[in-house]
Amino acid sequence: MVSKQYDVVNMESQDFGSEAYQAINLHNFQQLDQIQALPDEVVYNINVVGRVLPFKSNRYVVDHLIDWDDALNDGMFRLTFPQKDMLAPADFDKMAAAIDSGKNSRELKVVADEIRMTLNPHPAGQMEHNMPSYDGQPLPGMQHKYRETVLFFPSQGQTCHAY
């Protein structure tokens, strides 16, 4: 794997924020010129896995941090766009079959949710051991993992910006 090196100390401020923010996600990633240059199988795999594991990126990452000449071996590409091996083969095949059969978005969401339920989004008992409470009532969407820190997880924010 080839990795790029950046001199972040000496980067000028105009390198950041000179372009308007544009979210890149499942709904628009195929419009990127860089994605269109990838093999069809890779794009298909991102589409399949991205329905189960939502992702989000931005133009800065896409335009400046990914080595598109060797995207399949580029660490930033692999962190940013979901990869086929992130799902068990049976789960990948199940989601792919649902897409290929022409299921509508609501039906695809049901399949994706079924697959997600088999994954372990809360390792090491974090839902039992780390959920804070107030007056004896659990506070869902929060975790108290660290002495002075409470983590807040709004359900609308459950998109990973990198895997």
C-alpha cells in the first residue's frame, strides 16, 4: 500500500475551505469522475455495502487525499468508501440479491436493517455497562465510558465518515 505524506504544519489556510462543502454519500458517489473511472465491480460493491454501512465523505477528501491512480490500494480510499470484505459473504450476497431483484428503497432498508442486526455495533457490553441514567431511567443514545466525558449518539448521526 502506498501512502501519501502531507506537511500539515506548513499547509496554507487556503488549502482548507476554499471549496464549498459537498457531502459525498451513497446517493451521489457514482457521479464523481474518479468513481466512474473505477471498475464496474468496485462501484457495484460500494453500492451494495454502502446500503448496509452508511458512509459520508467530502470533496476535499476525494479531490486531495485519495491517490486515484492506485485507489484500490490507497488507505484513504479504503477508509472512505465501504469495501466488499466489510460484510460476510452471505450478507453481501443477500443485499446484492435484493438490489438486483429491483426491490424499492423501503424494501432495501428492511434487508439492510436485518443484516445490521446481525453485526455487533456495541462490543464489550457497552450498552449494559456504559449507559448513564437519570433518576433511575436509562438515557438512550448516550454512553458514559470515561470519568469526565459523556458520549452522545443521535440516531440521525449514525453515519461513519471513515471505516
